[in-house]
Amino acid sequence: MADVTIIVDDIAVRQLLTNMPSRINTAMRRALTDASALLLRDAKVYPPTRPNQEYKRTRTLGRSWAKKIEGEGLEMTALVFSNGNMAPYNRYVQDREMQAWMHVDRWDTIQTIAERDEPAIQQMFRNRIEAALR
């Protein structure tokens, strides 16, 4: 019977385990950055103008949307939000619970956008974590 020798490079394993939390934290931050950028981009999309529309769009609602990432590790969160001071009417346009009748089926709500983007966001997290584990 042939002899089999298995050598475990203990130093490499320890280094990997030591570096893993930092790599995962970086991957999570990058995935949250990717995801919030996607949601922000989609939240700023205006529906097409109506034929003979006289109202001139100011694009204030689109400019009111912003994103930020807060925290570290398991407490890290990404926020995508519309500034109510800049566009106080934002929830009547893009919030499912408060959307005014004239915006229904014209403007995507932030909830609809998040639901639609969820598969892409999940893939972003998978890609970033897999890359961190390589």
C-alpha cells in the first residue's frame, strides 16, 4: 500500500481565518454600495411625459433621492431615501402606501423598485462574497 502524506500549511490557514472577517466586511460594503447604487438609479427614473403635457418637469424629485451606507460588520446598512425637505411631495408620488391616484400605474413606487431589483441585488451579494472567498 502506498504512503499518502498530507501537509497542512498551518500558517496559511491561520492567515486566511484572520483575514476573512475583513474580507467579508469589505465584500458586504461593496455589495451594499452596488445594491444602493442600483436602487438609487432606478428610483430616479421618471415615467414618459404624457402627450400634450403642459407641466414642465423640474427633476427635483429625482435629485431628492440619495444613498448612504452606515455601520460596520453585521450592523452595516444601506439607505436609499428621498429628502422630504427637498421634495416634500415624494411619498405621494413614489410610496406605495401613500401614492396619489394620479401617479398609480405611472410612477414606480420605491417598494416596487426594490422588489423588481431584488434578484439582481442578491446576485451582487453572491458575487462579492464569492470573490472574497477566493
